[in-house]
Amino acid sequence: MNNEEKFIVKKFSINKRLLPLYTLLIYYFITLIVFKYGPTEWPVKNEILLFSYLIFAYLSLSIGYILGIKYKFSSLKKDKVLKYFPFFLFLFLTMLPLTSFGRTGSFLPVISLTSLDFGQAYYNSQNVRSSWVEYLRILTGPATFAVLPLGIIYFKKMKLGIKFLFITSIIYFLMIDISRGTNKSIADFILIFFITSLLIFVRNSITTKALELSKRNLIKGTSLIIFISISLFSFLQFFSLFIGSRTKSIYNSFSNTYLDLNNPFLKIVGNEELSYGLAMLMSYLTQGYYGLSLALEKPFVFTYGFGYSSFLLENIAELGFPYIKSESYPYRLFEDNWPTGQVWSSFFVWPASDITFLGVILLMVLIGYILGRSWMESLIYLNSSSIVVLCLMFILCFYLPLNNQLFQGGEPFIYTWFWLVLWLFGKKWLK
């Protein structure tokens, strides 16, 4: 690290270095409070064990993150990845109509929200999914995933035509998700937009004069808060619409629990439909903890390195080893009427099938380390591969209470490992 880079590092206060960790810890705290006091009274029998485990897991993540931001960084310049952004965008645009056709049966997604039955759209999409399109998406995934984070970071430097194509492609992609009655792409977009905007905001704070900085920070900070608030409210409305079109039941047959629509947390929204949507969202965000509580009571059965990913488990079962899948923690939860695929059991139960629950505590240190190191590398050098890995790790960490988001399907499995390996071992080649 040269003297200029050392000067830049000193400009980043400890609070700026810890911003992603602060954000995640606040979020985890909220999920734990909602799990304990929210509209669903989960029938947990080992509450002390469960909360102790989660505290140690999140503490380990924090320790790893702090180690990551303290890493002695070697000089990194903007890498070759950025040169390929136009090609990445071309692939992304090419895959959009194919993705829409493969997932909805139409090359153009339905865009009329007033006439769209989200529930029916969701069930229809399960019947029209084309495997050849998904295989293409697996092959192009490393390039197409990078489009959103790199596009946001370098948006100001794009030519007008590229900006138009970028914005159009993102809207097109989000509409595909909406037209099939799902919300994963919208959630991922919000997460990526948040962490990249935070990166831009913090990085700009050291390149602007004090008076100008205070004005810009006030404007940008206010704008970011407004955007996040609008996004969360819009997401809640959309979630209420699509979950309401699937079911209006307040009974969860898997946990034998009912939603308490008079819960104090629901008073923040006065609308009855939004209250139901918020109650369901709270249930979605916390049900993984209940699945984890069930898994913590079960003995360890080694799954030979396949248990952390449903993509690997499904494929190894197809190759003639179904017992490996059935012996993993998530699939043993069928014994407790908690069917993986229909409910969530948190991130922790997946790798625990390979390395035990104690081993996952150590894994959290590594995850935190990668998140912290990629955050600092992105701040100091604006390194493209670091930015992509930062977004991946932020998504993974956000979904810790829910599932092992990045290793479930074939597409995220491939692009996650691609970027991690490239980031860890390919820096010399990328220079």
C-alpha cells in the first residue's frame, strides 16, 4: 500500500468501516425481537439453546468482519473486469427475453399490476419453466450478476446510450419476477442498491471539501433514507398483494400456529391488507429460526460436502445417492412436519450438515472476514471483483435468518463460487 492509499485509509473512520456490520446487526436484532414478540408465537422448545447459538453465530460474524477490515491491503488498481462491462450488459440484455419466455411462457412479461393475479401467475410459472433457459443462465450467470452492482457504481461514467440500456434492462428483469408472482429479484435489487449506494456515499465523503461535504451528505443521506423508505413500503405493498393472492389464511399448518393480527407491531400500518402482509412478512423473516431450533436437537450425520447446497443435494440424489440428501439437516426436518422447499430453516442448518453446528460458528468468522475485507477493498480501490463479492456477501448475510440463499439454485451457486475464486486467487491476472 503506497502513501496515498494509506492516507485514504486513515480518512475512513472506524464507524465508516463498520457500517455494513452495523446495518446487519441491527437487522438481526430486529428479527430476533420479532421472532420472540411478533405476530407468530413459534412453539420453540429450546429457546435458551437457540438464542445462545444465534448470539455466538452473529458474534463470530462480527469478529471475522473486524479481522477483515484490519487486513493489510496490498495495492489494487481498477481491474480488467470493468473492461468487460459492455459485454456483460450485452449478455444480460440477450438473456432477458429468453428468461421471460423460460419462466413465464412469454417473451414480454406482464406489466399490468392491476390485472395480474400474483397467485395464479406463481403457480403457472411452475409449469412453464424451461430447463434449457436455466442452463443458459447458469453459464452466463457470472457475467449477468455483475451487471447491477457495477452498473450502479459506474453509472455516472457511462455514456447516455449505455445508461438507457442499463436502466431498461433492470426494469425488464424486475418485471419478469413480478409477472411470475415472485419477489426475489426485487429483494436482491434493494440489497445491492443499498450496499452500493452506501459504498458511493462513504467513498465520496473523503473526496469533498468540508462545507460542500456537509451539504452533499445531507442531500444524499436524506435521498438514500427516502429511497429506502419508499422501497420498503412499496415492497410491503407488493408482498401483501402477491401473498394475499396465494392465501388469506392466518394458520400455519407446519408449525400449528396462528397469526395474531392484533399484535402491537402491526399497528404501524393502519390498512388491514397491509397489516396482514406485514404479519406474513414477519413470519417469513423469522420462520428460519424455528427450523433451526428443530435442527439443533438432531444428531449430526455427515453429508460429504454436499449438504450446504440444495443444488448439490438434488444432483447427487439424481446420480444415485438419495440417502445423502435425506440425511442432511434440512431434509430431516420433514420428520417434524417442517418441509424444506415450502418453509425456511435459516442459513445455519445447511453447512451444519457438512461441518456440524459448531463448525458453522467458525465458518461465520470466515464469512465476516470476506465481507469486511471486500468492503474495505471496494472503498479504497473501487476494485470491480471486490464490489461484486461485497454484494454477494451482503446478500448471503442478509439471508442468514432465512436460508442459504446463494447456494440453492444452480445459477447463484455457480456465479458465487466463480466470483469468490476470482477475487481470492485472480487478482494478479485481473490487474
